[in-house]
Amino acid sequence: DAGVIQSPRHEVTEMGQEVTLRCKPISGHNSLFWYRQTMMRGLELLIYFNNNVPIDDSGMPEDRFSAKMPNASFSTLKIQPSEPRDSAVYFCASSPSRLAGDTGELFFGEGSRLTVL
Amino acid sequence: AQSVTQPDIHITVSEGASLELRCNYSYGATPYLFWYVQSPGQGLQLLLKYFSGDTLVQGIKGFEAEFKRSQSSFNLRKPSVHWSDAAEYFCAVGTSGYSTLTFGKGTMLLVSP
């Protein structure tokens, strides 16, 4: 069974450009999470979807960030315009349960490393 | 809100030696506790989890962790470390009815020959 698939694995862009990160969750999982990982702040939850509906976006840093989940097998995280401080590794994770704490297991993708010059 | 503290940013252990990584959590009720491992350039993989019952939990790759409510701790242990265990380890806490996990900042494990 395929795991969580993220693309691109690496993205280098210039400040002001639009960045789109993509995620395909594990088939049958109904919860999807976007995390950002930096040295300074560790792993931060950006947004969480359940059954394609955004449930908690309180971690989205500002209006430049947006996320969508048009169907159960695809999600995007968009940054427009990008800034150097957005440089980080962005992880997508999925879970078979609406309540991640019940199963405990988030299945992570390999991440998208974003560098904004 | 819950929180997780991993007091050690880096730990170096000799191959074959025992390992203990510390994790302390803050939460008012019984938490759900997890350890994840991240190898370089990879995503996070679940090592083990605690929900209830036996406070000593066995995981994959020979790891175990013990939940100690009185100390608000969930330390990860391994009796004999292998070079392939070098990675970053994250402790996380979740709660019943809560939809996300809160992660600690991680402990980088280095294994010396």
C-alpha cells in the first residue's frame, strides 16, 4: 500500500513567488494534516482536515498561506507571496481516524523542503 | 492545552550501550503518548504509543517506553543501540476527543563507534 505522497520533494524559489505543495493521503484515511518543521520552532500544525473539510486552521501563520482539499485523495498548501522566513520542511500526514488521539498514528509523507531566496 | 518537553537536544551514545530519551508532558487528564522517529530526509515513523493499561509499552526496533503519571514522563529506552538508530526522536501527546497531536522539539541521537 502506498504511503502519503508529497510533491515536490524540494522547491527553491524567489521571494514573492507563489508556491504550491501537494499531498496525496493514504487511501481510506479521512483526516489530513499539514505540519511545518523548522529548527527554531520544531513541528507546528498548520491545518487539519476531516472528510475534506478544514477543521482547525489556527496554525496557519497568516493570510499568505492557504490550504485546500478538493477531494479525499488530494490536498494543496499554497503560499502566495512567499518570503524567506517560509523556508522549512512541510509535512503532510494522514490518519484513518477523525480523532488522531484515538489511534495515535499519523502517517507522514517524506516532506517538501522549501527554500525561499 | 497540552505540551511536551524533550530536555535533551542532542545525545551521543556508543554503539551497544543503553539509551534513554526523556520526555515530559503537561496535561490535566490521562494523555495519549507517542514516540516517533525521523531519519534524515524522511518523514516521521511511529515507534510506539500508550493509551491505557500496562505502563510499559513495547514498540518496533527494540524500543520501549514507560509511562509514569507521578512524574508526567514517558521516557524512551533501548537496551543496546545500533548505528542505524541514529536519527531524531520526537515525543508527542494527544488527548481523548482532541484531533491533533502536539510534538516536542525532538532529540537528535548520535551513535559513536
